[in-house]
Amino acid sequence: MSSLYLHPLTILYFSLGLVTLSGFGILFLNEETILAICFFIFLYLIIVNSDMASQALNEQKEIIRGELLDSLIQGQKNAVIAKLYTLHSKYELSLGLENVFKDCTAKIHKTALVGLGV
């Protein structure tokens, strides 16, 4: 539970509201005064709980922000891995094509030498 510290202006506003809501500006222990006291207690509880609720929402926001950042990092890792896999596949393809060209060149030379009668 939070502390019961109230800012002096808040106390002033509550007391002015209490006096205003009670009959003729004089505090009598009647229905209006009790209603005003209950109203301001309820208002105070809302204000105190709104601070706790906003703190909980901020914590949730930080958790969600962290999860989004983790997802972004994981997505970037996956993109880098996919790019690396693509580059590796292109490298293997170029090596395969180089071997094919070497074989073709060797066969062309062999055919040319056979055609020349060497």
C-alpha cells in the first residue's frame, strides 16, 4: 500500500470540496457531509489505485517492449542465417559450375587433340 502523504494543495482542494458539498459551507454531521466524505474517500482511493495501475501498465509495457526487441533480434538472426545459407548455396553452385567448365574444357582439348591426330 502506498503512503498516506497528500500534497498540501490536494488537502486544500478536498477541504474546499467538502465545505462546498456540505450545507451552507458549514460542516454539519448530516447526509450531505457524510456523502461528501464518502465521495472524497472514494476519489482518493481512485487516485491512489490509478498510480498502482499505471505502474503495473508501465511494467507490462516494458515486458512487451522487451519481447518485441527479442523477436526483432531473433528475426534479424534468422534473416542473416537465411542470407548466409543463400550465399553458401550460390558458392556451392559456382564451384559445381567451375568443375563442369573444367570438365568441358578438358573434353574440348582432348577432342581437339584427337581431331589434330596427336
